[in-house]
Amino acid sequence: MAELTASAGSGVPHIREHYMDLIRRKRMYGGLTLAIFTLLMVSGFVLADSRNAGGFWDGILNVFDFPHQVLSEAWEKIDLLPAHLVHFFPALIETINIAAVSTLIGAMLGLVLSLLSTRGLARFPRLIPLFRRSMDIMRAIPEIVIALVLIFVLGGGPVPAMIAIALHTTGALGKLFSEVNENASLKPVEGLQSVGATWFQRMWLGVIPQVAPNYLSYALLRFEINIRASAILGFVGAGGIGYELKNAMSWGQGKFDEAAAIFILLFGAIVLFDQLSSYYRHRLTSGGAA
């Protein structure tokens, strides 16, 4: 008994020394990582400043000039603000419609691709890598790149923006949905399979009821993102309120009051839908509790 106590006592300093060695090594690796990150940030900034002809430090002093001009002109023409809000409201509705339709299409396609790319649920297991890589490609290409190509082919308007956002949404939601599917219980699926249910019936009755709240939560979150994306795509001629904002800002002095009205509409819409979707996402993920 005394020997065991002595051996245990002699091992405590060794354990403490090993622990302190691990702490020192962790701090060293953390310091090296921080130093490398800082070095990359500084070098990247220097490179960007040199390619900008060294104009960053001169331009940073004037960064608030444009907002000041917009706000000054909007205040001078404050009496025209209600008319501008009414005039540009249809463009805002068009932007919201683009986001809603693209989210709906992307969610439906993403749902199908997620089921086809989830191990244990896939209809064609050998094609799982194909479906996964397809979603990766759709998710990797920015919406603005797809929109520019489609505008060149189809012309300007809301349709190229809707297709571009829907493709990106399909890849993004398909990835999220497939991760949710992996946590679904397979017992209902096996029970339906034992009574001769088809693959579609197994997915519709055995999987989707389990994951539907998470599906809706992710879809609402993506709807918020798509409202912002559809507004941005308006700058490349894809319609909506972004297109009106581009025209107002391109015109410059004399149209800044219209730009301010568009900013107010866009900001208000984003805040409204952000709050609504956050509220409903909370209710869905918390099981309907207020």
C-alpha cells in the first residue's frame, strides 16, 4: 500500500510537467498562427494599396463625402420623399418577388438533390458523388457571375436574376438539407420499406416529417440572403430596386434624393423580413413555443 502511494506521489510532478508542456506548445502554435495571419493581412493591404496607386490613405479621408452629399440633398428635398417612396415601391416588390420565387425553386430542387445525395436515403447510391459535386458547383459560382452570363444571353430583367439566385440557392440549401437528413432516424423508412412503399413514399412519409422544421428554418434564412442578393444583382441590369438605385447613383448630383428614398425602402424591407424570418425560425426550431 505504501509503495502504491509513493509511486502515485512521484507521478504527480511528471503529469504536471507534461500538462505545462502542452500549454506552452499550444501558446506557441497560437502565437505563430496569429503572427502568420498578421503578416498576411499586412502584406495583402500593402499589395492592394500599391495596385491602387497608393491612393488609399488619400481616399480614406473622403470616405464620408458621398453619404454627406446624399443626406444633404435628401434633406433639402425632404418634401419629395413620400412621392419617391411611392414611386419606387413597385421596384421593391419586384425585388422581393425575385427573392421569393428563387428561394422557392431553389428549396424544392435542393430538397430533391439532398435526398439523392444522403447516404442511406439515396435512390441511386452510386450517383451520390455526382449529386454532391453538382451542388458544390452551383454553390461555388457567385450569383453575380451567373447573372452576367444570363443577361448576355437573355437580356436584362428579373428572369436572369431569378435563375442565378435559384441556382446558387439550390446548391446552398441542398448542402444544408443533406446534413439535416443525415440526422434523421431510419426506423420509419425501414418500416415503410417493409410494407412495400416506394422510394418517394418513404421520403415523403418517413423522412420529411422529421426534418421539415429545419428545412423551413433554413429556407427562411436563405430568403433573407436572397433579398440582399436580388438587390445587388440590380446593379448589373437584373431589374428590381437595385437597378433603380444604380440609375439614381450614376446620375449623381440632382438624383441623390431618389437614392436616399431607395436606401430607406431597401433598408426597411431587409429589417422587416429579417425580423419576421427570425421570429418564425425561432418558433420552428423551438417546437412552436413563443
